[in-house]
Amino acid sequence: MNRIALTLSAVVLFLLCIPGVYAEEKDKASSSAPLSEGTKACLDCHKDLHPGLVRDWLASRHAQVVPGVAIKKAEMERRISAKSIPEALQSVAVGCYECHTLNPAAHKDNFEHAGYKINVVVSPNDCRTCHSIEAEQYSESTKAYALANLDNNPVFKTLVETIDGSKGLKNKKLVTSKPSDTTKNDTCYACHGTEVVVKGFKTVSTDVGDMQFPELLNWPNQGVGRINPDGSFGACTSCHPRHRFAISVARKPYTCSQCHVEPDVPAWNVYRESKHGNIFFSVEREWAFENVPWVPGRDFTAPTCATCHNSLLSTADGTTIAERNHNFGSRPWARIFGLIYAHPQPKSGKTYLIKNKDGLPLPTTFAGELASDYLIDKEEQIKRLGRMKRICQSCHASGFTDGHFTKFAASIEEADQMVKAATLLLQSAWDAGLADKSNPFDEAIEQKWVKQWLFYANSVRFGSAMMGPGYTTFEHGWWDLTNNLAEMTDLIKLEKGKGK
Amino acid sequence: MNRIALTLSAVVLFLLCIPGVYAEEKDKASSSAPLSEGTKACLDCHKDLHPGLVRDWLASRHAQVVPGVAIKKAEMERRISAKSIPEALQSVAVGCYECHTLNPAAHKDNFEHAGYKINVVVSPNDCRTCHSIEAEQYSESTKAYALANLDNNPVFKTLVETIDGSKGLKNKKLVTSKPSDTTKNDTCYACHGTEVVVKGFKTVSTDVGDMQFPELLNWPNQGVGRINPDGSFGACTSCHPRHRFAISVARKPYTCSQCHVEPDVPAWNVYRESKHGNIFFSVEREWAFENVPWVPGRDFTAPTCATCHNSLLSTADGTTIAERNHNFGSRPWARIFGLIYAHPQPKSGKTYLIKNKDGLPLPTTFAGELASDYLIDKEEQIKRLGRMKRICQSCHASGFTDGHFTKFAASIEEADQMVKAATLLLQSAWDAGLADKSNPFDEAIEQKWVKQWLFYANSVRFGSAMMGPGYTTFEHGWWDLTNNLAEMTDLIKLEKGKGK
Amino acid sequence: MNRIALTLSAVVLFLLCIPGVYAEEKDKASSSAPLSEGTKACLDCHKDLHPGLVRDWLASRHAQVVPGVAIKKAEMERRISAKSIPEALQSVAVGCYECHTLNPAAHKDNFEHAGYKINVVVSPNDCRTCHSIEAEQYSESTKAYALANLDNNPVFKTLVETIDGSKGLKNKKLVTSKPSDTTKNDTCYACHGTEVVVKGFKTVSTDVGDMQFPELLNWPNQGVGRINPDGSFGACTSCHPRHRFAISVARKPYTCSQCHVEPDVPAWNVYRESKHGNIFFSVEREWAFENVPWVPGRDFTAPTCATCHNSLLSTADGTTIAERNHNFGSRPWARIFGLIYAHPQPKSGKTYLIKNKDGLPLPTTFAGELASDYLIDKEEQIKRLGRMKRICQSCHASGFTDGHFTKFAASIEEADQMVKAATLLLQSAWDAGLADKSNPFDEAIEQKWVKQWLFYANSVRFGSAMMGPGYTTFEHGWWDLTNNLAEMTDLIKLEKGKGK
């Protein structure tokens, strides 16, 4: 009996000493689901070539549960949304071979590799095989068109080219070159996505002899609006990073923080300093990030980004609080990322199709008038606000929630008013010939105007939305909205004084 | 015997798989203490209406231990400071009913609700029932008067109105309106607190028919100087967030970070980059944040904000290192949050009562002279410094500690000197008519002066206090103190040049 | 049998309730290795005087494993690199006495203390006793000369004195004093290190009567280039903080983040927002930070700073991926911390010995020409790049890795181009007499030029290196590179306009 006691104690101690055994998802050195012959062949070489990648996949749900089992779960708990799964995929782990060989005809990056036809890039259209609803929703979002919306919009294109263009001096005057692809890929396109183009093939000498691989331009990239070699838009790995694809990672705010970050989109920064963030960072280690559906109170006690913006939420007894949605613009009623003012969410993810009163593809004019035809109407806004409040009320009384949203609406309006004041100042500088409006982004006073809406008004809006007091006040908030107007005024005075 | 082994292994594995079981406080779906009839009635509806709120409370100590038991702990371990507890509260969990019905006569927000008389807002005066010493100490702190100290001080009031006032253009000149309540609540008052006012009652249609609720203005808010509907000051939930009220949350720096954050009070930012922060973030998961008293070395190996600023600390054998204190100004000897210079801690939490040589309610004049009558004296400063060093010496030798505080004192003095230089420059601009001193906060050069003390000198002081090298140097530190003076000088030169 | 079950369940529950038992390193209240008589004597007093310090040490490997055992581990797993260990140290814990009494003749801070001859400061030369290779490598790094490289380089010395010098007004003009030691220690030297000087001895009254201690100037400090009282350079505690010296702490990015932080060296900030950081923060609690060697995939699934820059990495079956190296400049091929341009890594850690074409100890001229004699050559760069790629390929395919480094190389070049444009603008201001080049750091336009390379170009380089999209774009990235040039242009126009 003592022996049993000792053995068990040893087992316990052993378990306690394995890092990761406490994790929501088990970390294993082998798959617990059967592997296809194709995947076995991949692993034969790649487990030695890229051990980190392979072991990351081994820790994934893809390596543990075969689709034929996963699809039989109760509807609320299902992680597969396709009505049916191709026969060949049903009873093997979702491995290298399964994902990297789908839809080969569409994939310009498909290539002959050790006897198999392999795609380099796995696209949302490939993931659609099992996750069809998510892929469909995503394809309607502004995220999917994040690159297209930059490139097809002359205003944004000018902004990108002004920022990213290399500068030099010619006759003592600054001149701007067209930006390089590498710099665009490193900056705007890092989040918005690149167009991954197959340039041709190149020969690489490897341990097992020379091999041919496709040569991809604008790669690597994991931007949300990436245009893939199969023509699809987006990158699921933006939020479900390679090769574990854990829902728990996507649900933590660190994922969103890569792009939604100060000074232009300070969502992460505001969350960090909010009461919700305070609680997340203090006790998140006790939460369950893996459960589907996700239950407020049981699984977590403060929301993360995903809670309010896309996860399927239910009560402990299975009543739906919010539907899952991968069209991330479908929950909010307002778009507080001001362009240049806050506005109702656009109806379509393709915002480059908008035409405002001035003929520009912007949701408002510079004077603030809405391009209403392209934006959701009041009724839809009210419906969405109601749905959002339902989420808040998991933890907050209705008076609390109503008070918050009333304040938020007023702050949006006042931040817009501060942008309007800057716009009028800029207009007066243009009118007086102190700046040249042909490019509204390339002179110091114009750049102050950009900061007013892109940095400071955005900070106030995000700070108000999620109750981050620093970002409404001294950190790019009302302090800067005010100081920036004083600096614009000063600059105009000085420019005028010198008789220009 | 094998069956026992298997059963136990299963138990172990089961325990290892429950998220949160490792947490300092157990997460449960039911209270382990008996509930009052009132609380049972509340839970009947609210467990479905606000499951997150209810389950957060269920995980709290309030739901696990009845006051009659808690009060009998050894003095050092007691979390209740009242000498006695009202009979009715002694043997039931501290539930919804217990907290939301206290002192109804004082509560303007009290209302008839499902047969009970309920307060919406639970105030420090209610928490005082069990936590009397903490409530008393807090009521003497500058935190309790954080709103009053803004509103009753004409200098600060002007600063708030200058920052928060909406701006527009009139005859091409900037004009500032009086700020809205919503913007003040979103910005300064988010941390300082709002005055929560009962405007009247409103009818809300709910699932169980129409109900009447008090309509609260300036709500929600959890600022430290909130004025509550019962006339009390403060919000315990600022640091002990709803509805778990965990001491472990209050002891983590994330809580303080909501308000004590760059650019004006970069305590959090400095801590994050300090060696103490380095250790906290690296190993805090091994620490015990729940123990009372809190034992350096055993419970943690680097301080958090609470360690140095308010927690009860003792050695493992029970010798007190520092007394608990909820008057947060009672430990430090100097106030490094410069207004506009560092100064000895004020004697009273009501700083609006200060009168300096210029007749203003500021701890120093603009020239730096102390309003000594209102500030602690040298003797008290020395006593406090000694007490603080005692805490440091839990982990550091006296030579280390002395060297640190000597450097810190010198840095405070030099940062003040850099503020003085900016003040003289501003004075010269005022004297030359380049700026108008009637409002010292509304012109660009004045705002540079504000940055000198509020952002840059503060960064140097906090950076020196907690050894964060970025904030003393390039991140709002000496670099900016220096650069800002150069920019002020340039601006004065340019303004003069244009013959104004 | 039931009793066994109960006992074991109790054991399990007990284990689950002890905070820290899950930690990679066990937290104990006593050493498990035998103690020397000297260390016992130290602990007798100091366990009460500095309980935090003592318990931190008790949790260390130094307190658990005697050197005689540690040195017998398989080579890849050894943490001791000395070929042999002095007899006296072999079979006792590495305690207070063992470390604080080494090489007394060299230690100017050695003093008689309770019958023992004690050094206050333990230096890299002392740690060398067991960790000889690490000490040797470190002694060749730029880190070891971080103070010397500032103090012996007139350009950097001028920058330090310009920033840190206290400013006052004299005849309405700004004048700068020589900076104090305390301010230098609080700022630049906090990271670079101070020269710790023994000024003399002082008497301190303690609980056990008056005692004499050495009086150290410029102490405390843990900067990487600290000059110690024994003449050695550096502080192992910079990264292995007192008194646990845990490898797990050094391997977490929080350690590096103390100094490698925005705005000048935004390595931490970029990591935080990178995909690697995203994964680290989301799942690091599952990783094993203690293992030697460190195995990608098994021990972690995304790199930290240490992974790429110094740790010994191997595959699970023991094939070396990268050698351990404490000369932190020995892995990278380029130095992207621009001075003022990016450049190949210097050959020697003593960069003050460099002489460029202009005779200055800088790796490039102001015009960008390399001081090639002092920098590694193309061949060495290619070798190092290959070694670095090997690390990336633990998780990434070669096409992914190659694409990344191609983009990175282009971004370095373009950031340098943007610095060049600012340098030309500054030169034109100097030429026109609008600024005085005798000190290139003390006027507003010169400080804009410093920001161009030290803040903005550095942000782009670090952001590109580690794929942090904010820092290449709006957070001190291309936006600021561009805006700063526009502001410099404006300033030159305005200065000229006023007829200076």
C-alpha cells in the first residue's frame, strides 16, 4: 500500500513538474489522431527540419481530433461549421498534407514536392472546407478588403505613398520617391496584407539535394487583407497563429494588439488600462479560453476583445448571449476609427466603393457629412447597440450600461467637433496659400491635421468606448486635441508673419 | 488497490484540468457560506440576468466566509477591522442584500425593488460597517478628495476647462466652450471621480414587466474621489473591482496602472521597466497574493505598488515590517507628482484648502516656494523615509538603500530646477507680450511649460524613485526636459522675430 | 485503503494550493545543499535582516546543487563552464560566503565584517570562478564597455552632457551646467553602468552595535558596463537578478525590456506587438524556461530575445541549433541601433577605439561612410546571417525566412536614406547660420535630427527586424521619419523668414 502511495505521489509530482500540463490544450510530442499517408511523409522530413513548427501543430486540436468526430458535436459546441466534410478528411488528423494540398488548381503557388503537389500558402478558401461559415463571414468584412481598400482608394493611396516614399534633397528641397514594395510590406501592408505573387520558381540546394520551390513576392505576410496566390482574401493565421491555430490565442487581447495599437487604433492600449484589462491581467490565468460556447462568469470574469467583437457567448445553461461572427464589423453600430469623422458602420466590406458628396471614397466629407447610402441606417444601428448591450449585461445592470453608452455617444460627437475645428484651421491655411492642398498629407500643418483625427480623436473615441482614462485625457486624448489646435494656430500666425 | 490508484490518478488529472483550481482564490459556482433570505431573492433573478456578476461574487471571499468567523481571526490575519459586526450580518455570506441595503436613509439612490429597499451604489460608508479602519484612513487621503480637489481649486478647474472645452472657430479664431459633463466624466473625472446625482426615477420595461429605477447622472464611474448618493467620498471598487473584491487584484500593479500612467503619472510605466517589474512579470505566477499579512521573500520576491504604498507586511515569524494604511499619502515623505514642483506630502487630503504665498491653492508658488504650513515638516519626512527604508531592507542592504535615496533626492531637486528654467522662459514670453497669462494653459508655449512639469519632470521623478531608466532618459525624461527648453527658446525667438 | 486515498488527495490538494510549486524552480525556505560555515554565519543574521533577499537565494539553483555535482553533468546540460572548481567550493551550496569573499585582494570594497573579509559587490570576475566561458565572452562584448564607450567617446560624452546638464537662465539665455553624477547615474548610466568607487568607510549604528561599512559612490547600479571595485566590467545581475539568478528570468523578455525600450532601442516594444510576442504572452505559462539546452517546439513555441541572441539551442535529440554566447554582438551581422546609420557589427566591444574618415569614434561618418576597418566584413556577415537563419528555420520554411531577411535588408537601407535626408537638412541649416554646429545636440533643429536616427530610423529598423508593424509605421516609424523632415523644412523656412 505504501508502494501505491509512493507511486501516486510520484505521478502527481511528475505531473506537476511538466510545464504545460496545466494548459487548456495539451502539449504533446505525438498526434493522438491517426495520420494520413501524406502527412506521415511530410512529418518524416519536416519534424527534423522544422521541429518547432511540427511540435506546435502536434499541440493543436487539429492533431488531436479528426473532423468526422468533431462534426458530430452538439451544434453550440461545434468548431466545424461546414454541413459535411469530404470523405478523405473525415478520419485523419488535420495535418500538413490535408491543408497544404487543397484546391490545387486555384493555387498559383502549387508545386511538385517530393512526389506531392503542395501549396505554400494555405488560404481562407482552403480553411473554408471545414470552417465554411467563418470563411463566408470573413469574406464580407472590411478585414478581408483591408489591402484592396487601401490600394483602390486614391486618398488612402496618397497617404501611404506620402508616408512610405523615400525622401531626398534636390536643390535643397525635399523630394519624395515612390515607395518601395519592401517598405510598404513592412509598414501599412504588414497589417493590411500584401498581394502574394508567384514570380516563378527557384532552385534551392538542401540536405537532400537540389529542390525547386515557388518564388513568392511580398512574402511572408499575415495581414488580414492579404491577397493569396489562389485569389482569396485574408489570412486566418493573422489571429490563429501557425501551426496550433488555438482559439485560446485568438481570444486573448495580445493577438488583436498587433495591429489595433496606438497611436492610430489604440484599442489594445485602452483595454490594457481599462478596468476590464485590469481584471484580465490580474486573473486571466484562472480563466478557460478554450471552451465553446464561451460562458461569461464561468469561463471568464471580464471581457477580452473577442468577447464583445466576435465570440459565441452563452449562459451556463446554454442560452445564447451573442452569435459568433467573423465579420468583425457586424457587431458595432458605429465606426469610431475616424475617417476622418466617426460614422455608422459601412454596409459592405469594400469601402473603396463608397462615394461621398465630394466624390471621394470616404464615409464622410472633410466637412463631416455622411455618405449615408453606403452606411447602415439608424434602425440597424439601434438593433446592433441592443445586441452589444446584451453582452455588457452579463455583468452590468442596465442603468450602468445605458449610462456608459450615453456618455460614449456624446464623446464621439465632441471628438468629431474637435476634428472639425482642425479641418477649418487647415482650410484657412490652404485658403491663405500657407500650404498646398494638392496633397493634403505632405506638409507639417497637414500632418498636424492628420494627427488630430487619426491619433487624438481616435484615442478619445477608443478611450471612451472601453473606459481607458489615460487615452481620453493626457495620452493622445483631449490634452493633445487641444494642444494641437493651439500649435496649428501658432504655426499659421508664424507663417503669415513671415509674409509668405 | 489498482482501482484506488486509477481513481486517484483520475482525481489528479481532473484537478489539473480545471482552469482556476491553482488560483489563490477558488472559483465556485455556489457560495460555501449560508445566504440570507434577501440575498437568495436577489440571486433568484440576477443569476440569470447578470451571470458574470453573480459568478464573480461567488468566487469572492465574501461568498465563502461569514463575518462572524472572519472577525475571530488573529489580529494580524484579520481582514475585518471593525470591533464588532451587526448581529444580522454575522452568520450569513456578505451577499447582494447585505451590501446593497445598508444605511438606506442616507442613500438618495435607494429605491423599492421587488419588495426590498435597495441602494444602487455601495459606498465606502457602507463598506465601513466591517472595514472601519480602512474607510476611516481612506477618508483622510487625497484620493477621497480627488474630485473636490479639482473642482474647488480655481487653477486646476481652469486646466480642466481649457483641456476639455470643445473648440470651434469664430472669425477664424479658436474659441473654447465650457466642457460637457460627459467629456469631464470621460477624462479627468474617470480617475478623480464624478458626483453621482439622483436625477429622478425612470420606468424600464423588463422581462418581468415595467420596473422603476433611480436615474443616476454621472454614472457609471469608479473614480477614487467619487461623491456618492449618500454623500460619502470614494469608491472601494476603484481598486477592489466588482464583485469579487479580491485583495490579490488590488495588490497587482495592473490595478494602479489604470490611473497612475504616463505621461502625467508614469508610475506604472516606470515600474514595468524597473528591475522590480522585471521580476514581477517573470515570476509573479509563483507568488501568493492572497496572504494577510504579506511576507516578503515567502509570498513575493519583488514589491508591487501595494507593497511599498499600503499593504500590511510582516516577516515570516510575524514581526511587523509595515502597517497597513489606506491613506495612500501617509507613507511617502515627498509628493513627486509635481504641482508644479515636488514638495513634502500635504498634511490634509483636502489640498484645495492650501494657500501659498501667491494666494493660490497650490503646494508651491510658480517660483517654487513651499506653502510649508500645509505640508508635513522635516521631522515627519525623516520619520517616513525611515519607515520606507525599512521596507526596502527586506531585500536590500542599508548601503544600497541609502545610495538609492540619496540619488533620488538629488534628482527631485534637479528636475525642479529644469521646471524653474521653463517657468522663467514662460515668464519672459508673458512679459514680452508674446503670450497672455490670464489663462496659463491655453497657448502653445504655455502648454510646453505644462509638459515640462506634468510630463517630463514627473517622468524623471518617478523614474528615479523606482529606477526606470527609460523614463529618466529618453522617454519623457531628461531628453525631453532639455529638448522642450530648446523648443520654447526657439518659439520665443520666432514670435519675437515677427515683430508681434 | 480509504485512508491512503484520503491522504493522497490531501497531498494533492496541498500541492495544488502552494503557490509556486508549479514553478520551474522550487521555492523553498531552506537550502537542500549543505552550507559552508561562512554562509551559515551570514544567514544567522541576514535571514532576519533581509528575509526577502535570503529567501530569494534559497529558491535559487545555487542553494540546491553543489558545484561538484553540477560540473559533472553532460556537456550540453552543464551550467558551469569552468574546467575545474576550487576545492573549497565543490561540496557546499553557492551561498553568501562563497560569492562575497572571492578575490579579496582585487576588491577595494573588501571589508572586515563580523570576523569575515567581505566584498560588497560581486563582479563578473568573481562569477568567472564557475562561469568562466560566459565571463570571457561577456568581457569581449559592447555590453562590458557600455560605460567606457560613452565616457571615452567625445561625441557621446557631448550628447550625455547636453541632455543631463542642468539648465538655467542667464541674461534671458539658456545656460547648461555640467551634469551631476546623480543625474548621469539615474539616466544614461542606469543602463550603461556606473563606476563604483570606494570613497572610504563609514560607521553605521545597527541593532548589534556600531559597524563599519565601505562607502560606495555611484551605487547601487546594475548597468551592463559597470566598472566594479575590483576593476572588472559589467554586472551579471543586470540580467540574472539578485539573488536567485534564475536562467528563466534572463530568458524572458521582461529582463531585456529594462534597457532595450522605446524610443531609442524599441526592441521590447516591437517584440510585444510582433507575432512572436503575441504567442509568448498568450501561452508562455506552458513553456519550460529552465531547460538546458533549450529546445524549440518542446520548451517553447515562439522565440524570446534570448532564443535568437544568446541561448544554447538544440533539437530534442541533442543536435545543436545555436551555441550559447554571452557576447551579445556575436550573433547579429548588422548593428541596427543606428549611430547614426546602421552598420556591420563592430569587431571589438571597445567601440571608442573606432576612428572614421572624419576622425570621430563612430562606425560611420555623418554622411554615412563606414569605418570598415573596425567592422566585421561581408564574409563574416554572411556567416552570421546563415547562423541566424538556422534558428528561424526551427519553425519557418526557408522561403519564409529568406523573404523576411530580404525585406529587412531593404528597410535598413531605406531608413538610412531617411537619416541622410535629415542630415543634409541640418547641414543646410548649419551652412546658413541658422544653427551652430559646435555642439550638434543642443538646438531644437539638431534635436529633431537626433530623433530622426535615434528614435525614428531605429524604430523602423527594429520594427522590420522583428515584424512589429506599429513601430515601422505610425509609432515612431515612417510616419515620424516623414513628419520630422517636414517639420525641419518648416523650421528652416521660418528661421530664414525672420532674417536671422
